[in-house]
Amino acid sequence: MASEKFKIQLNIANKMYPITVDRSNEEIYRKAAKLIQQKLDRYTASFYAEDKQDYYAMVMLDLAVSLTSEQDVEERLQVIVDKLDQTLQL
């Protein structure tokens, strides 16, 4: 069965972004937009920047670090699983 696509509106930094998503992914997109807005609000409350682009850069860096850290954890877990598999095969 093909996924049903439809348009949603996401509010990020007081701007509406219309995007088309699979219905099954709608909640993921909404949570992502909310996370971006929360981080943006945190940075704008934490320090002053003359250019809003500085806030956006900090949000992107924060999210990229989180993503990279999660990937590192997955790789380390896979190494542990592989070692367990080898041990159990003995």
C-alpha cells in the first residue's frame, strides 16, 4: 500500500513552511519543527546576536552534534553486539 501524501504547514522562526509529507511521517515532522523552535527560543534567550543567522547556526550545530553523537553510540553498540556474537559462537 502506497503512503498517502498530504501538505502540512510548519511554523519555524515565525515563518510558515508548507511541505508535502507521507501521512505516516507527519508526527515526525511536527516534532522536528517543535524541537527546532525550542532550541531557537533557548538560544535567543541565552545570548544576544545582531544577526538572527547566528541563532540559526547555533541551532544547526546543536542538532548536528546530537545526530553525530547518536550515530557514534549506534556504531559502538554494533561493535559490542558483534563481540557478543563472536563470544557466543565459541
